[in-house]
Amino acid sequence: MIFSRLNKLAATLVLIAAWSGCGDTFRPVAIPITPNPPNPAAFHYMLVLTQNGTGDPGAGSRIDVSGDTNVGNAKLGLGPVHATLLPNGTRIYATNMLEDTVSSYAPGTPTTVTTIALPQGSVPVFAATTQNDFVFVANSGSNTVSAISTASNVVVTNPAIPVGVSPIALVELPNASKLYSVNQGSGDVTAINAVDRTAGVTIATGSAPVWAIARSDSARVYVLNSGSGTVSTIDTTTDTNLNVDVSVGAGANYMAYDRTFNRLYVTNPAAGTVSAFDVSSDPPKALSWSGLAIKDSLGAAAVPASIAVLPNGTRAYIASATVSGTPLVTIINTSDGSQRSVISLSRATMSCTGVRFSLFAAADPGGTRVYVGNCSAGNTSIINTLSDSLVLNLPAPPSAAPPPVPGAGPPPQNPVFIMTGS
């Protein structure tokens, strides 16, 4: 037994000697340290459309969230009013209502713009898409919808798709199967097959519909009826009005959708209120604070124009104005409608009549900024959502109007619409 143990010990010593003599050196295992991810704000941008009077081209300005800077202006047509971005982020399409054209360009190369002609008298007022192959345009003047191939930047619907009277807005389902034209003049909605681009049934809603939102599951479309002061619910499977309208008051003008909590928010400048609904089931259910009266910092009534909700759904930023016309942003908690703060914006200095939204709000995809296009002031206000404070007022590109006083520069253009980039 002693001899066996000595043999095992000798064998162990031989192995140790062999290992130590092979020249290898022990090195500790390196544990990689994962660096902090890049700030997502660096990859986000916003698009601001600006008008330049009735006789000069407007512009599309790209504002990068990182740095709060305007990094480039695209030269658009006369009277740009609305735009859409392809889901893959490769091209922007802006409607120019005063010259019957659509401007198309890549966000990274705003100096190269393609102009797409529509038939005379089209008066394009709205562009929409949830697909990369086609963009749809509502032609208010000709009661039609045009489809543009994004591969060739050519209109492929000849003749255009017939819809109701004075189409003012469009919404395509997230699954890209159907498109709905909101026809303000005839008080109805036209269902359109987005695959073969043919008109379907006409769906009666309330009077003077002005906006529509598609639910994220593509099962419902909600239509805001400004004249009758209601929101209608359309079943997209049967293309029928479910007749479960909810009241938001006559004069309601804009509707925003929060996909995080499946909610609708509606602004009503006539009543000075914001309404909110849970739309996860039928009919839409009003939140406890729905119909909230919007106030300024002193508690006086304010006139809401539009609303932006943060991507996480926790706060809403309401672009509004005092009765005397001072623009401001009222910030509320969406959980209970409580007012957090009020931010005053630049006082209007220029005429901005006939514009659909004198103040238009939008949140960046990362939720770090809210942007408010201030038409009469000629700038875009940038709000830091972490501190709920005004970062700066970014001037719009110079207009073609004469300087207000000798020796001064020309006044800025008028922001009319803001769209989330990527």
C-alpha cells in the first residue's frame, strides 16, 4: 500500500514538472466590459414644413434631435401643408396644395428634390402610407385620391381613385391592406383597397369629418367629426360604422393616438378642452378626466390647437394659446389629467391666416423632446421633456417677404406641420 501511494505521488510530480516545463504562462480570463449604448436621440430627427407666402416655394427642414439643430432645408413647392415618410425612412413626400404637386426627397439629401405633377385642380392636402411601395395623396379639389409609386415617383392611378366631397385626411391601416379617405364635404369615409387601389364602400359618419386614426391592430378606424362633435368607430373587417359615437364637442379639430395605452386624445379649440378615450374595446371609454378644460399659467382659459403624447404615454403636451393670442404649451399627466406646468412660447408677430394648425405639436420617437411649430412666430419651439423646459426657438428658413425694417433680414417662413422622422 505504501509502495502504491509512492507511485501515485511520483506520477503527480512528473505531470507537474511536464506542465511547468512547457513554457506556458498563466493569463487571467478577460471579462469584457459592455460600453454604454449610444444615445438614441442621435439617430432621431423631425421634419418641419414651412410656407413661404402664396408665390414662393416653401421648405422642409430637418431638425436633428441630437444638438437641436436644423441640418438641412429641402426646397418644396407652393403651399406645402402635409407630408409622410416611408416606413423604411428612405423618402419624404410633401403635398403642395397651391401648385398641384408632391415633392419627394431623401431625408439625408434635401437638395435633391423630385417634383411629381398631379392633374390641374387637384389641390393635394394630405399624404399617407404604411408601406414602402406606394404613397397616397388626398386631392381636395378633385374629390380623388392619387397613388404614387415610390420606385418611379410616378402617379399610377389614372384616373385617380374617386372618393367623397373634399377629402381632407387619409389613414392607411398598419397592415397596409386598406386606406380610408375622410371626406369633409360629404360627411363620410371612402374605403379603398390599398392592394389594387380601387374604391370600395362609402361609410357615413358625422358631419364635417376632419381626421382619422387607425388602431395599432388594424381592426378599427376612428373618425373625428368636427361638425357633429363626435368620434365614429369603423369596423375595418366589414367597413361599417358601429354607431357607437362618443362626444367631443362641435369644433374638435385634431386627434392623436397613444399606442402604448391604446388611447385617443382630441383637442377642441371651440370648447377649450381635451378629451381622452380608451379604445381597447367598443365603444371607446372616456377617461375620468376627459373633457379637461385647458388653462394657462394663471388658470385662465386657453384655446388648444393640437396635442403630442410622449411615446411612453405618460404625458401630453397641448399646444394652445391664451384668449389674447399668446402661444403656450400646457403639460398634463395622462394618468389623471393633472396639470404639470405651462410653458410660454414666442408671441406671434406675423400674419398666419387660413392655416389649418397655427400651432402644431409632435414628440420625437425617443421621447426626449417635444416640438411645436409656431406659424405666426416663424419658429419651432423645442421642449426638453426631462425638465419640461424650453430649450430654444429655432427660426424657420428665411422667406421671400421684404425685411420688416431697412437693413434687417427677411422674416422667416411659417411652420404649418411637424412630422416625426425616425
